[in-house]
Amino acid sequence: MKTKILLLFLLLSQFSRSQCAMCKAVVEYGDKDLAEGVNSGITFLMLFPYLFLAIGIFIYYRNKKKHQKN
């Protein structure tokens, strides 16, 4: 049941688009500094998922390599 609900949220793109329209409206009516701040914030928020993914892959690779030696 939980997986069906999760799949439903992932497949319905209108939930994720609503926030993008709000950010776009704020940036369109703001000044250049505001737009740069929003872009910096988006970049900062994108950094952590990729960083955690890279660390997880590194740990997996290191453990797999260590087990192959034994």
C-alpha cells in the first residue's frame, strides 16, 4: 500500500511543478540580487543529495573491494 502511494506521488508531476512556478514568479518580479540568491539557494540544496550519494557509492565500493581481497 505504501509503495503504491509513493509511486503515485512520483508519477504525478503537477505536485512538483507548483513550487517551480512560485519561484519563477518571485524571481521575475524581483531584482538581480534576489535572482542570484534564489539560484545560489537551489545550488546549495542540490549539493547535499549528490554528496550523500557519492559518499554512499564510495563506502560501498571500498567495502566491496575489501571483501574481494579476503
